[in-house]
Amino acid sequence: MSAFAISELAISPFVGNFIDAIGRKNCFVLGILLNAFSNVIFGAASYSSSETVYLYVSLFARSMSGAGDAMILICTPVMIVATYPDKKE
């Protein structure tokens, strides 16, 4: 199992409370920013001088990316349901 999937699995149950605390849109934007920042770190990891540093920085970056993806995947359906509620006639 990868660091991405493990962190996504570990973070997903807590995102609901996080949405309530900071709001849907803020959580969504934070997930996007976390993903973007982790991709920059992952790209910069290739410039490390040692294989061990590369391994740990890569694992950290992929874990951050999984956390950001969990935020995005949980917030998206919540935002869609809030934007387009059922029409009851």
C-alpha cells in the first residue's frame, strides 16, 4: 500500500469535523493548496543528494498529497449537495 492511500484512508474520517470547523469552501481550497505544495516538494525531492533523503521526502510529500486529496474528495460531494438541493414539488 502506498503512502498516498494510507494517509488518505487515515485522514478521511476526520475531514467531516474539519469541514464543520472551517467551512466547505475553505476545506476544499486547503486540499487543493496541500496537493499543489506536496507536488512541488515531490518534484524538488529529485534534487536531493542522498537516496535516503529522497525516500523520506518523497514519502512525506505523497502523504501530504493523500491528505489533500481526502479533503477534496470529501468536500466535493458536500458542496454539490449544498449547491443543488433536491427539488420537492
